[in-house]
Amino acid sequence: MSGLEGKRIVITRPAERTRDSVEIIKAYGAIPIVTPTIELKDSKPEEMINLCKMKNELNWLVFTSPRAIEAFFKYCKDIKSAQNLKIAVIGPKTRETLDKFDIEADLMPTDYTAEGLLESFEGFDIKGMKMGLPRTMVARYTLPKGLEDQGATVILADAYKSEMPDDKSKIYDLIDDILNKKIDIIMFTSPLTVKNLIKVAKEENKEEIIDIFKNKEVLVGAIGPITKKVLDAYGINPIMPEVYTFKNMLDKLVEVINK
């Protein structure tokens, strides 16, 4: 018995990223509620194409999300022909997506954050190297700045954008379910998943959901420190795992519930 049996657990990540999360939650005997509070859209294909054309000039391609990989390979089919190109990924889910294109990662940190990736690169001499970084432009500047501080030239490419879903009806329903105590746990997987939910709640004059989270009437999970920081700003103290994956977040919730 996991302690999660029958619990209604909300997944806020983008719709195309929910399948594995749903299966993990079901494996614990809980009920997954899929309510994406962000939507991912391609941003600037021309920047993916230009980055692809540079493949023989680049020393590294650095991917920090599955979506960045998908956006890049949509416009770059022949990366295997690149000479002397290495690929870094930020974590296991990003590596799994890379595997689908039959390409192996050369580097993955043990700490699945920008800071962890930068620390891993300290084991390489990247001074003077060219590094391609396709990503969303609203991401923190920690990684490109850190790579530049290590002497690399970083070429940023706008791969995708994270936005409020066009259809917010599921978010409205989620807010009502939270207020009516029909939700047990909510899982946040990025800062924007938090911000968008709170934004809609405030627009609907239902920001009392913040107090429900604060009082732990609904348990809140944060996948990592950057997401936790946003929740902390609202006075919400989330449960956060030591390893920043969805499954580890769920395992941490089990540990807390069973105490």
C-alpha cells in the first residue's frame, strides 16, 4: 500500500507530456487528473534551421527539455553527419526523447538543473568552443551565462514558447474542484504551471486556493527548486524531492503521507 490509493492527483504539465505521469500515478493506485496549465508551441523555425546549418561548426548541442529536442529535430534531420559534435542533456526525460531519434547523449548531470549541467561541464575544457542552445527564451539565463563564463560561445535559438492554454475551461474546473475539496494533491513541474493557475484564479476572484495550498488542505508537489521558489513567493511550502523527476516527486509525497 502506497498511501496514495484513491487520491485524486492533478498533473499540470503540458498535455503532450502527461502520458508517463498518468501511468506512474495509476501504478500507485491513485487517480490522475490531467489539467495542463501551460501549452507549448513552436516559436521560430528559422532559428532551428539556422542552428542546424551550423552543425559542423558547433562543438556541443545542449538540450534542457524534451520539447527543445522535438522542435530542433523537426527542422534538422541529418545531425548524425555533423563532425565532432557532442550532445548534452539536462536529465533523463530529455535523454529519453533524444534516444527516440537514435542519438546518444554525451553528457547528463546527476543534478538535473542548469546549475548541475554547468558543474558537469567543468570537467571539460570548453573555452573557445561553440555551443548551440535551442530552448524557450523565457528560461533563466543561468545556463548560457555560466557557459560563457567558462569561455564558450553560446548560440541561443528560440525553439518553443510556453503560454497560457487557449482553452482555459479545464483550469476553471480545476479551481472549482480545489475550492470544493475534490482534489487531494497537485503536482507542479515548472514555474509557469504555478503562475498560470494562480493568475486564472485571481482573474476569477478565487485566489483563496492559495490559502488551501498554504494550509495543506491540498498537498502541493514541486518538481525542483526553481518551481519551489515560485510557490514559496506565494507563501506555499511544497513537497520537493531530492532528485528532480516526476516519479521522485510522487515518491516524496508517499514518504510524507506515510509519516
